[in-house]
Amino acid sequence: MPARHALQLLRELSAPSDQRIGLRVTAEAERRIRQGHPWLYAEAIRKQSREGRSGDLAVVYDRRDRFLAVGLYDPDSPIRVRILQRHRPSPIDRAWLEARLAEAVRLREPLRASSTTGYRLVHGENDGLPGVVVDRYDDTLVLQLYTAAWAAHLRELVEALSAVWPATRLFLRLSRATQATFRRSHHLEDGMVLAGPPLQGPVIFCENDLAFEAHPIHGQKTGFFLDQRDNRAKAGTLAQGAAVLDVFAYTGGFSVYAARGGAREVVSVDAGRPALEAARRNMARNRHHAAVRAAAHDLVAGDAFDVLTQLKRARRQFDVVILDPPAFANSRAEVPQALLAYGRLTRLGLGVLRSGGTLVISSCSGQVDEKPFFAAVHHAATQTKRPLRELARTAHPLDHPVRFAEGAYLKCLFATDQGPRPHKPRR
């Protein structure tokens, strides 16, 4: 869709009501809002002044009828209000949006001053803009929305973003849960260009002096997993002279870092053939690095659990095994099965890891807490008589800040295998 048509659609979007919704909430909800929590759930509302439309502004009052917060109202979500401003009233307009966006950009100044041109500019609730993600890929920005409540404010949001960070083009990505609403009510489609020329092929960006491609329209998330940048760099420092197995490789981020780090061999495993072809291209576009040129690179398409089983049967061994799976749990009810899956994945990874080798395993599920995740990995390692010695536990990078408990999702373990425990003879 041409950008000029998208701009016309933005102009036609219905504005939120001038009349704000007044809310009284439970004492617990008051406490959480005062402490900085960005969500107000429907069941926490005790009294509401009127019915509201998606995108209307709702004002939360405390038990003494004093202003507590204002946020975006979403009648179709259990998160009924996403908090924008707390403690003191403020108009939620373009100037307010520009100020929030500018604050988020300032936090990323160290990245802007580096050679890296791919990173997250806005991390939703954690940057005070709940339900909004903005990722930078060189001269292209990708705006992803996780609530339809932003539709009524989208024109101002796009104008504010353009003022704070002028880009060649701006893409709109919509979460799966909001796509039907945006299409039906606002004629906005996932993947449309909001500003600038259409994209011919992928966007090429730089990360720590390595070149990668991103596919903002069809790629996972906004086109690349930007949150693993620091972990990729750390894994690369462990790869000198190593045979490296990168499982759930997607487009080869860890693989390319391993090759530049001096790996003699890199094997990239992923279920998606298009992703592996992108991994091949990413490796090729970094061949100006002598170490990347020297590394053998093999691609294996298939289910990660099946491939790891087959590699063990073939007695393949690697010095570094990287396991970067998708979220195994999207709800609390799925957490027990997710922990079993992390345990099984750990056992399979250790099954192809040389004695004394390095295991890198991460979780990107916000439903799985840090403590049980690391415990599941260590328990699985002990079960296989391959106990682990931790090198590091890592979490979120600079551009993915965490401001509330539910915002923490990324955790990664770097550990060395201590080998099988010596057998103690019976007395």
C-alpha cells in the first residue's frame, strides 16, 4: 500500500472522546499504580463514570478523589487501562508523545554513537509507552502496536516519532491479537508502509561491525531478534578454534558472531528454510572478516529436538552449543510444560557437547521466571551426570530496559560442562 494512502487513513482515524472516563479502583490497584505498574486490570475497577471506546483516556482517582494516573482505555482487553502518566495530570498530546520518545532516544545514545545501526528505540511499557515498540534498522523504523487503543492516537504518535527520529521509511506491524480490529475498524494492515518508499528486499543494518538483514514485513517480531545482541557478542568470544552448534538459529545471528570469533566450524539449525537461507546470506555478507571466510558453515533444516537427537546418534560433538528457543510458555498454565522442555533441551544439548565444552541456553518467555529456568537447566545437567559450572547469567541489554516485574523476560546462561563425575567404587 502506498505511503500516501496510509497517511490518508491516519487522517481519517476517529479521535478519542474529549470526555475522559473517571475510574475508582481497588486499594491493591492503587498501590500497584503508585509503585509504577503500567497496567490496570478490568477486575480492579470498582466504579466507572461512563462506558468508553477504545483509545479514550481514562483517569484513575484514588480513594480521596485525587488524581492518580491517566491511561489508554481498552474495553476489549483484560488490561483495561494502560497507564501513560501518573502522580500529576498532563495533556496526552503530540508534545507529550515527543517528550516520551525523546527520553527513550536519549537512553540509547551509547548505541547511536556506536557502529550499531539496529536496536530497539522504544520498549513499550518500560519506556512509558505501553503497547508500543519501535525498532530501528538503519534508516528504517518499524512501529509495532500491541493494543488497538493506540489507533485513536496513531496519527499523533507517527508525527511525534517523525519529529524525534526522522527516518527514510516507517513500517506498521500489528500484534496478532489486534490485526483483525485494525483491519475491520481502521483499514490498517500489518506490514503496511506508513511513510517513505516501499522496501525492495530486506533492510541491511550493522550490529557490532557485522552486517545483517532484516525483513520488517514478513520476519519474526519486527524482523530480527535485537534483544540477543549482547549475548551474541559474548558467545562470539568463546568460539576461537571451536566447532559451534547454533540451534534455533533463525537468520544466523549467533552463527555469524561465532564465525567472526574464530570458530573453525559452525552448524546452524532451524525449522525454517527461508530463515536458513537468510543465515547463509548473512554469513556471506560478512566474509570481508578473515575469520568468517575461514569458518566452515553448514545449514540443517529440521525440528531442533529431532536434529539434536540425530546428531547424538551420529556421535557428532561440538565445543560450543547454543540453544536459543522461542517462548515455550505464553501463559502461566504452560509454565510446567515449558520447564520440562527446557530440561529436555538441556539434556539433548549436552548430548552433543564435548566434555569441558560451553553451553549457552536462553529463555525469552516472560511467563517463566529466572529462578525456575536456571534450576531446570541445572537439574537436567545433573540428571545426565554433566554438572555445569556457571560462567555468567545475563539478562536485558541497554535498549530493552525493565521497569516492572512482568517486563523481565530474557535470561541466558553461559556455563561449562564439568564432564561426568568420577565413579566411586563401592567399599
